Amino acid sequence: MEKLDLSQLDNEEKALEIRYVIARYIRFWPWYVLVIFLFLVGTYVFHRYTVDQYSVSGTIVIRGNNKPETRILDRSAIFSGQNNLDNDILMISSKNLAREALAKLHFDVEYFAKTNIKSIELYNSSPIRIEVDWDHMQLTNTPMQLQILSETFFKIMPEAPGFLDFTPAIAQGDDQLFDKIFKFGEEIETGRSKFKVHLVNPSRLGEIIIFNLKSPTQLEERMSKAISISLVNSAATVLEIRMTTTVVEKGRDYINALMESYLDYELREKNRNTENTLKFIEEQLRFLEDSLKKKERELQDFKVQNRMINVTAEFSDILGRINRLDDDAQAMDFELSYYASIKKYIEDKTKDYSQVIAPSVVGIPDPLLNGLIQNLVELSQERRKLLASVNEIHPEVKKIDVQMEKVQDALFENVVNLIENTEKKRALLSRNIQNYDKQFAELPESESRYASIFREYRLRENLYTYLLEKRAEAGIAKASNVSDNAILDYAKLGSLVFPKKQNNYLMAIALGFFLPFGFFVMRDIFDNRIRDQRDLKKNFMIPQLAIIGNSQKDTNMVVLEHPKSAVSESFRSLRSAINYIAAGKKSKKILVTSSVSGEGKTFTSLNLASVMALGGKKTVVVGADLRRPKLASYFNYSDKKGLSTFLIGKANEEEIIVPSSHENLFFVPSGIIPPNPAELLQTQKLKDFISYLEGNFDIVIFDTPPLGLVSETIDLMRLFDLNLYVVRQNYTLKDHLVMINDLFNNKQVNNVYGVFNGITDSGYYYEGYNYGYGNTYLYSQNNKYMYNYYGEDLEEKKRIFKKRKTGLKAFVIKIKKAFRS
């Protein structure tokens, strides 16, 4: 025996499940097309009326201080090669730097073209330029229209507010400006405005330009927040400055101006120390210049009066030594004065060291002192940068304060030691000078007097010459000073960031498909009705015997009046299945019931009886639903006699069995509605009546009350050879099948089979065939071969198809006309 491959069956079942899902939801394709079309149209309209936004960027390289002494003193950066760029980022994004950048541009007036679609900013392409006097009160953030009348004159008009525009400023405006003719170039001044309008493009006469004055303060605030700054690479110190703008040229100009303003700021900070040095030297030179001239005249007068031209060699030697000692003493005094000023700075606990002069500038070649002061000045500059954008309690400011305190402590200790050592050297030098002064005292009085005057002259001359050299050096240093930082890439081009048109169209297509798809899926999830045969198989444990198509006819007697319809064929299939199952029964007793009213049990009973009668079987259908009788109305029978009158003894069997107008078809009406239908259907008389019918008819069909609503039907089911349970598509609730499932599983009822009624689509669409879940093989309404045989439904389908085709063709013609127009 060949072994069954279960894995292959599982794969086939999965494939069947996928094909089922596709077939189930693909039939809603008109909804998908419609919603996708609506989303695409909405996206197009959105793009049409949305102002495009572009991203513009430039890069700047930040070079930090990499001097060894700086790294040693800043212990937090000993093991880090990358500079802390937070200060530079805060400085670039500060309002102070935004103010400097905006001073180079003309962003205080915005110009727009007058359009009905979307606002288009003109920027550099505006035919007018407005020069605003910001020292005067201005009407800001109020759009106004300017019409160019000629090359000489123009008119200003108020901007009409939009439907949802409730801005008070626009409503008020400046009445002294509106609807008046002005001259280009003249100063326009009112109580609320003062500006000049210049015409830069005379070829655009007649145009209407919308302009809007922007407050510089608000502009600084907005532009400082409009930029974003980020590191290009974590291993480099290159910052990317990026902003989003509606005009690429405007964003490009601002970013470039901002980077140049930052470099200018850095250069000013670097030159600040040199400028302080030059200022100090100039003050000393002005003082020494007068003193030097005075001593020079005194020396010349002394020579003339005493007729002294040369001095002796001995005098010259002593005088040279004294001059050298005086120069050294002067230098030491200068150093002590410088050390004292540094000490005072530290003792005052100040945080601003921008006025401190570097030791190397004044000729003090102490590398440690130079390094300490240089580091302190740089930290002070960083602190000033931060305070331009944050307050003193910011963590970065606190961090710099801690570093400055450490450097101040080291600097104070170093300065104290230098002062102590210099004072010792100065005391030794003073003793040497005193020894030479004693030797001078032994010279003649005239020579001694001359030497004293000459010493003072030489002292001032040397100091003056020294300061002149230092001034020249400081000037050269200032002239050659450049910023440590540099612009790596200027902002040039912009990339579209909003709206992303291609992405939006793809999203519209995706949403247009998934929204209706999701709706249908959620609808199916929360729908508690039996939708198709798959739902029936999952929720109905009873074997399915047949499916009955949904009848579009105006009558309930479909089999008799429309024998060639597809519904009639489904009842013939049901007849075949019953004959097969109850083949051993000479007379077949069939009970038809359902869960609730409206599921088609009477329709099924009537047409099943009809198809049996057409098959040559003597058939009777009994209206056993004594609560809501319908069978008699289907036969247009109005007599009150029926099953209920028989059960209460007011009629006999022959009186209630009524022959129909069709051969072999009889029916028993329900009769009057009794007060105790449950008790009547459980009497022995009903059983005797069923035995009577069994003996006189080939087919006995009972149309009983719904099983889910009454209790007597369960007892009746035990009396019949075959029990048919009708389930209607998109009507029967899944919960209603629980009772019959329990009865079937507990074997309280036997010979129960399901009939799936009212089928509009079966759930399977494989090459036109429909497969039931029982043993019956049926053609569905989708089978084209079936309609070739059963002409009634074929003609009906052709009529519906032709109507749809005509409507679709008209719809396509309308769309073509709309696109052409």
C-alpha cells in the first residue's frame, strides 16, 4: 500500500488558503481603483497648493588649540584628540551671530508674487526694493500689495484677508498708505511706517507685488532657530550648517553669511589681545616721548654751558656699566609691574581675561607663564562665546569656570614665585648700582652731573626704542592674524525635502489599496454571519448535503415556474443526494428546519417538494410551523383548515391534504394559529398523521418551526428519516449554530444534513467550478457552461452585463473629456 504524503496535503491546503484569500478580496477591485484614484487626485491637489521646501547646507572646519601646554593644563582633554565643539555650535546658533549675518543681507522685507495657487517668494527676482528705516515705528507682519503703475509711480493697497485669516494687524493696516499714489525713491512716512521704494526692473510694469516687513528682533529669533548644526564625521571637527527654506537662494545666502560672520567673530576675538597690547604701548609711548624730549634738551643745554664735547675713557666705561645696570633694573621693574597686574586680576576673581596682555608680547620669555595665561585667555573667550547664547548656570559654562579656577590657582602660584625671585634680583642689582654711584661721586662735579643727566636720557631712549619695536611687532602680528577656522564648502544647491512627491504618490497608492482592504478585512473579522462555505465548514459540524443559489426571481416557486434556472438545478442536485442517502426507503420522510426565521426553510421545503413531484414522486409538503405559517400563502390558499384543525379534531386527513395545480404535488396548510402549538406537535395524533402520509405518499416533507426558537422541533426530528438544517449565507449567525452542533455531537438527533441556502458567491473560484464540503459535486452560478444550457439565467446575465458595459463605457468617455479639457 502506498504511503500517504501528509506534507504534500498540507502544502496543497496552504496554497488553497492563499488562493481563497486572494479570490475573496480581489473581487473588491473597483473599490481599490476608486480609492487609489481619489488619493492620487488628493495628492496632486496637495502638491499643487503646497509651497516646496528645500534643504540647503554648508560646512565649516573648526580648528582647536593643539598647543602642548594647553593640553597639559586642560587635563580633561589629555586623552582626547577631538575638541569640544559644543561651544562653537552654541555660538553659531546664537541670536548675536544671527544679527551679524542678517546685517549683511536684506531679509527685513519679503516679496511675493500675487497668485491664486500658492505663495511664491521672489527674493532677488523682485522688481522692487524697499529700504526700511527701523529707527522709526513700522507696521510689521502685515502683507501689503504694491502695484507698479509706471517707471515713476506706484500704489499701495491692503492685502485682502483669507477666509480663515483673523489676524488683527491685517484688518487694521495703515490707512495713510493704502490706495494712494507714491513716487519711486521718495521717502514715505506715516505715523506707523517709514520707508523708501526703489524700482530695480522697469520692464515689469503693471505687476502687483506683495511685500511684508519683518521686525529685525523677530527675524533674529526665527533665523537662529531655523538652522540645525551637526558633526559631519565623529572623527573630524567639521560642522554642517543646514536649514530648510522655500527659496534656495535665500537659504544659501544666509548660511554663507552666517559662516563668514562666525569667522569674523573669531578673528575679532583673536585680535582683541593684540589691540589691548597696542593700546598699552601707545599710552607708554606718549608719556615717554615728552620725557625723552625734555631730557634731550637738558643734555644739550648742559653740554653748551660746560663746553663738554667728549668724556674720558674711564668715564665712558663706568657710565656704560651703569647704563646696562639701569636697563636691567628698568626691565625688572617692568616685569614686577606686569606680575602685579596679573596678580591683581587673579585676586579680583574675575572671569574676563580679555584685557590681559601675553608675557611674550611685553618681552617676558617665560614659557610656563605664557602657557598659563594663553590657556586662561582662551577659556575666557570660550566663556564669552557661551554667554552669548546661554546663561551662567549652563553646564558648559560651569565646566569652563572649574577649568579657569584650576588655571588661576596654578597661575597665582607661579606669579608669586616670579615676584619673589624678581625682587631678589632687583635688590642685588640696586646694590651694584649703588657701588657704581660711589665711584661716580669721586669724579669732578661737572662730569658727575653730566653722567647723571646722560643716564636718565639713555634710560628713556632705550625704553622708547624698546616700545617702538614692540608696537611694530604687535602691528605685524595683527596684520598677519587669520581665523583658525575656515569655510570648507559654501552653500550652493538645495535638495527638495517637502513635499516628497514620488514618495507621496507611492503612499497614496499604498493607502488607496490598504485602507479599503483593511476595511473589508476588519468587516469580515467582526462579522458574525456565515459568509461562505469556509465559514460554514468551521462553524457547522453537520455534513453539508447541498447548496442552493440565491434566487433573483419574483416568485418562491422557482422550480415550478422557472425549471431551467440555476436555482432549480441546485434543487435537482439536492434531490439526487437525498435519493442516494435514503435509497433503501420506499417512502421518504424529510423534516426541514433552521436556526431562526428568514433563513429559507419554507422556500427550501416548497421547492424540494416541487422537484420531487417533477421527478414523478407523489409528494406532500406539510406546513408544521404553527406559529408563523407561510406555506398556504405560497399556494394562494386561504382556507382556515389545516394541520392545527386536524390535531384538535376538527378535521380529518382527507380534508387538510390539498392538491396543488401541479401533478404529484400536494400540501397541508398550517391552519389557524393555536394557543399551544408545542403541545399539539407532541401528540400521538401527529405521529399517526405522519404514518398516514407515509403510507399514501412517496415523499413527505415537513416545514417545521426554527430549531433555535422553539423546543418541539427537536422531538419531531426523531420521527423522520432525513432532517435538513437550512443555513443562509450572510444571514445566519455563527452563534445560532451552537445548539445544533451540540445536539449532533451528543447524538441527540440523527440523520441531520446541512443545506446552504441563498448563495451569491461560494468562496471558491477555480476555473468556474464550485466544490461543496459534502459528497455532492455542483455547478455554481459562475459556470459559463451551465448558462449555455439554462437559457433563462443566461439572458438575464447578458442583460445585466450589457447594462454595466454601457455604464462603464460612458464613464470612460467622461474621463477622457475631462483630461482633454
